Amino acid sequence: MMLGWSKSDEPEHSRSREIARNCGQLLGRLDELLPCLYIAQYGASGRDLRERETEVAPGLFAVGARTGGDHPGVAPRVGLILPLRLCRDEKARAALQEIPALIDCHQTTMSDRRRAVQAKLDEVFGGDLMIADKESLDGFFALRPRPGLFHRLHESFDYVTGVLDNPAGIIRVTSAAHFHWRAYGELMEWYHGLRGSDRFGAWSALTPFFVAGNTGALYSYSTERWARAGLHRPAEEPSKWFVIRPGLPDAQIGIRLEMEEYGWAKLYLTLDVATATIHLSEVFDPFGEMVAWGREIDEGDLPIQMEIDEEGQEAVLTVLRTENPERVLLRVTRKYSDEVLLEGIVARAALAASLKAELRRFFTTEFDPQHWDLRGDHFDDENDYVQVKDRVVNHAWLATGE
């Protein structure tokens, strides 16, 4: 499913969290990347916006252009970002970096601004990059490439391959690579060799944009969820004030994962005879945090808490210290309410061991990647699906020990 336009629902208070990513939607401020050339397709899929890491195509970032008129919003693109500050040709870099000031010079007519901007483009690209017809030079405008453009980009430009994103701060570039495509056809073959054609068998065009501002992100439940810290350290410390009642036995812990269809699974947590059922959604994949949560419990690094978004409600799994380092309080609650789904004293080692064993069993014998990693309205190769499984079973905590 391609996303072409949407209302901007940016939350008033984005949470500060650095997110290492080499693809996907950029959520923080782009100060360090702008101005830039952005070679991208119009529109983006849900997968384009959700992704954070890839081994096969680092550098395909989604950036939204703000739209005005009667229906303001954000129109997403996905492609390669070429910051002007990374241009290795000093004269070309200096000329292109003058363009934002020309765009903002509103004492002149639009025609004059277009001629001035085009003159700077010609100075660098010799007629191989033209302002597209009817573009208003609003800070995020399309350009028309000619055959020689990509050879010039190959000679002097780098594109971003990794960043530290921060929805409440500035994006920092962590890695870049030389633009290694010498022709438009080479870039199209690489791009669509990774992504395939659309449902009609066509290849989406890649358009160069000049971006100096006017950007925005498509905020959603997904982006808000990603902006949160994966694990929390709750302030609650009952061990400071209370001791476990003498003679109270540990509750018997049971953990069971169950695979369902179309991007869903279930987690059953049982203490003695009481069971809490938590729905796991592929949209808010909890498995990475679940592994990290289990490792913290195993190592006794407490208190520790994780949230599982069930698409409409959230379950909060909390483990608190007691006066006995080998016994912990496990509590499962609903966020934003006082509802306690499950609570009891359990052996810390038994809780960690049960979770580890069940994650191993589930991903070895039951996990169905084709029913988990749903990529919009189409399926990718099975090799893409198994990446979720590989990331879990090859995690250091699951891969060693019993």
C-alpha cells in the first residue's frame, strides 16, 4: 500500500530517544542534513515508514513534504539523501548552498527567483538539472534530471546511510557512502531490484528534489510507539518499605506464546491458576523488547518494565525488587487505568528461564514469518521474513546458556 498524502498528526510532546536507523521515516529535525538533494519516489508504503534497519538497502529514508492549500498535511517520499555539506567539490558545494537564500528572497518575483536558482544549478550541473515546471520553490521542490546528472553526482556527492534519529531532537548523521550510480538506469535497476515493481508491474520514477525545509513526518501510533524508550525503569521500589510475608511461597510461573494469523500472536502469562492474555501485533513488534526485558531480569538489573501495544490498549509488564534478590514482584497492568491483570511473587531465575525457554521454543517450532512480517498489501521473499526470527534467536541472551 502506497501512502501519497496524509494529515500531519505530530504529537505535542514527542519523547526524546535516540534511534539508530539506516532506513525508514526520519522523525527528528533535519538540520544536519539540509540543504540536500533528495532522489526519491513520490509516495511511501507502510513498510517504508516503519523500517529502521536493513542489511540490503541502507540509505532509503522517508521524508515528508508539507503541503498547504485547503487540506494541509504531509506527502511522503522515499529515497536517497545527498546533503550538500558532504559534496566533495568545494565550488559546487558553495554554489548550491546559496540556493536557500535565493528561495527566501521574497523582495523579488517568483520568475526572478526561479532564474536565480536555475543559474546556480547550471553553474554546478551545466544544464543537467532543471527546476520542474510549475514548482513554487517552497523549500521542497522537484527537479528534472538530464542524462549527465548522475555522472556528476557519482564524481562529487555522498548519500547518507546511517543516522541517530531523535523525534524530540536533531538527527545526527553516523555514516555515508559515495553515490556510486553513474546513470539513471543503474539507479533504477538497483532500487527496483530491491523493491520490485508495483502491483501493475511498473517501476515508480525517481525524482530529484532540492530540500531546504518545509519537511514533516507522518506521525501515527507507530511513530509514537517507536519514540518511546524500549524499556523503562519505574520509580516504584517496594523493597524500601516492605518485606515478603513469612511463609509466602513463590507463584508458579507459566509463559506461553501462540502464533496466530495476519500479523498477530498471543502471550499467555500465568501465575498459579490466574492467566493474563496479551495480544502481540506485528505493527508494534514487541519481541526485541521482550528479549531485552528477560535479559535484565536474568541479570538482576531491576526494576524493569516494558510495554506491549495491542493496537488500542497497552499492557505493562513490570518486575520489581523485593528484599530478597532471588524473589521479585511480577505485575501486569493496563496502561492509563488501575486494572491489574496479574500480580505475584515469583523466583527471579524461574521467570527469566521460563521466558528464555518459551522464546526459543516459539521461534524454533511455531513462529510463522509469513503471518507476522506483513509488508503492506504484498509479500516479499521469505528471506525478508526470517530476519525477525534471526534477530531473536541469535540474540546473545538466547543463544547462550540454558
